[in-house]
Amino acid sequence: MLDINLIRNNPEIVRSDLEKRGDKEKLLWIDEILELDREWRKLKSKTDELRHRRNKVALEIGILKKEGKDASEKIKEAAEIPKEIEKLEEEMKSKREKIDYYLKRLPNILHESVPVGEENVPVKFVGEKPEFDFELKSHIDLVESLNIGDFERAAKISGSRFFFLKGKLTVLDLALQYYAMEFMLRRGYKPIYPPYMMNRKAYEGVTDLRDFEDVMYKIEDEDLYLIATSEHPLTAMYMNEILNPDDLPIKYCGISACFRKEAGTHGRETKGLFRVHQFNKIEQIVICEPEESWKYHEELLKNAMDLFESLKLHFRVVNICTGDIGTVAAKKYDIEVWMPVQREYREVVSCSNCTDYQARRLNIKYRTKEGNKFVHTLNSTCIATTRALVAILENFQTPDGSITVPEVLRKYTGFKKIEKEK
RNA sequence: GCCGGGGUUGCCGAGACUGGAAAGGCGCGAGCCUGGAGAGCUCGUUCUCGAAAGAGAUCAAGGGUUCAAAUCCCUUCCCCGGCGCCA
């Protein structure tokens, strides 16, 4: 959420940001917000005046009664005021609701380095594109031929985009999680398990409202939603708190399953592990003072890059453009791993600096000499196991159809190779 | 799920029965004092509107009663204790 004061005092900043995004609809909102805000403030000073009078009279009644004098005149006067207040309050409420509607939907102010347009800009390439002298199998074919997973039966009981992992592939998934957790632990990030469900109020603080409908699974008859990523509970956990600056930065390594509806992607990649309704993810979270957030944004990216480099996967980093960035992040990097079967770079990591956008919605502040200020929140994938598994299966396959386990994971799997299982 | 006790400002904590200006302490900040430090004293320490003076809001959340609610009534959430159920 944006600061209403920013729109009041520097509407041109907000306008030029929306122009950069090419969002003509929301551009029109600014004047409307300013007008509603003017009206709201007028009503506020009127109602405050009425309240002031009511409070004064009520106090006088108290004094008269204490002295044993007749207060019926004053009581009659005071009884009239609440009706007037109520009328004005209704008007104020409707203005406020309209302002909030717009405010909640206005996107964050972008960092100046965000590329304008529909093209993400590659900023870094790591490793070499691998060459293969045999015919490659897709990860789906590999899973099925090695009997290390089952898509058909998962579809039978749960629907498409669900999966069973079996045997050594299950072990590999857990090995990735443990390896990533330990990797982050060594870099000073505290491992943490969040609740897998969260209520609506907390959810609205962390996510884009349109995503909310397309992505979230709702629990029937409960005010609860399955988390789409541990970023959400781990950021929302400090809702309505004022943090001690000595406790900052907070660095977490979230470990959880993630649940996503993937509405609006019918027909695209309905089978396999790439786009699924449920997967495991190790996430990086930083909550820090505003002055430090750009430093930590680079740190989060570095952590994820180092991890993928240690797995010996070839990837590139892209700076996400205005057309793709969404409403919450001020700047976002993706890591895209080379998938040799599709001959494409595909997203495996998303690394965002949300600046004070989530903090303002969630009301998370920290104490400073100049008063309480909003913190900055950042998040990045460390590893989402299913997409990493796709990359590993396709990049580490051998001519005989087996899979070589990446060196760094062997200590956790206890085996070097995945061959056809019974 | 049932019974009982709770939720007050950054933290602790009084006020509730009997409605009438959110006590006191700690922490933090500014100032006075000091050769310096400490102690002591004074002021400040949430949000909103306002150029300011000032005003309003705020006692878990929401509603009700009342001229007036932290205080009385209702609903919901959360915490603690006991009982029940349970991997």
C-alpha cells in the first residue's frame, strides 16, 4: 500500500510511476483519490468539532451532578449531538472505503532500474549451456520410465497438476530441502516452519488482491487460506507490531509446502512437475531498516545464485520488467535455469524487494529516535523443489536413461544415481 | 468441546465491583545541572486532522446501553489453568 501522504504531497511521483507501467486506468484514480481525500478531511474536521463539543458538555454534566445541581438542560443539548455525528460519520466511512479501495490496488513505486516494457532484461549468466550427444527425455518421461513418480494416479484422486513422488525421487526432494536449509543456516538465516493456513486479514496484507482470487485455496466454512508460499506467513507474523531496531535485520529461512490454484493456466503444462498445485519450498525472508533493503536484495539474489551454481546448473538472472513485476515488489530478479529439453531458460527463483509496501498494509514498524517507521520486507526463493527437480532430471540424465545426483546432494541422499525402480 | 481466570500505551502494571480527564514504575529521547560522568529534576515518548494553536481517536476486535464506557450488556478472536477428546 502506498502512503496517502505521498499522493497528497507528491502526486507527480505516483503518476510518473503509473505512466512507466503504462497503467492508464489507475492513472485516472489519482485525481479521484485527491478529491475524495479533500472531502474526507473536511468531514473529519467537522466531526471532530462536534465530538469536541459533546465531550465538553458531557464533562460539564459530570461536574454539575457532582455538585448536586440540575443538569437536565445540558443533557438535552448533549443528546442531540450524537445524531449529527452519526450522519457525518456515515459519509466519512463511504469516502474512506473508496479511498482504501484505490489505495489497496495502487502498485508499489518502482526502483529506477526496473526495465520499462514487456521484456525482462538478462543481467547475468552463470555456468555453461550443457551439450548432449544423445536424445534427451523430458522429466515426465524420465519419472515414468524410472518409476519414481506417478502423475496418472495423482490425477485420479486429486486432479491434474498433482503428483506422487516415489522412491529415490522422494529422497532427492528431501535432500534438496535439507541441503538448502543448511546452506542458509550457515549464512545466518534462521530456519522456521510457518502455519500452512492464514486468515484473510493477514493475507490481504501480503498479497496482490487479484492474485488472492486466482491463487489461494480457501478452507470451507473457515476464515482460512492455504499459504501460497512461506513468504506470506513469515512476513505477516509481525502484523501490528513495533519492532526493536536491535532485532533487525530479521533473517529467516522458511520451510513449507506451498499451495496454488494456478487458475487461468488451463491447458498449459498440465502434466509434470513444472506447474503444480502443491510443492515444497525453502524461502528466504529479510525484514530490515529501509536504508539497508537494497543491500539485502542483492544478498538474497547472491544466496540463490550460489546455491544453484553449487548444483552445477546453468542459469541466467533477469531483471523483471514493468509488464511482469506485479503490484507488490519495487524490484524483482528471477533466476531462470536452462532446461535442455525445451531449450529454454525457465523460472526457478523470484527475488523481490517489497520496500515498505507490505509493511504499511500489515502495520509493521520499528522504533527510531525520530519516531516509529515502517520496515522494509524482502523475499526470495531459495529453492522450490519441484522446479529444481525438473532441472536436475533433465540436465543430469545419462544416455542409459538414469539420473546422476548432483555432487553436493550425495551426502544427503546416500546414493549417486537414480536408476529404474521396481 | 466444557468450566474458571485473563487481554490496558515500547515493557511492567493500577483503574472495573460503585460509568464522569488512562495512576505509577521501567526503558528510550530532549533539556537543566556537572570539569566530566552519574544521580537528581523538567518535559516528551501511539494514530489521525491541522501551517500552528489546538482538536479528535485509541484500553484484543466488533456491536449495544448512556449526555458520558477501559469500566455495564452481547458476539467473536487470542492467552493462562483445570476437565474431556486425541496423533
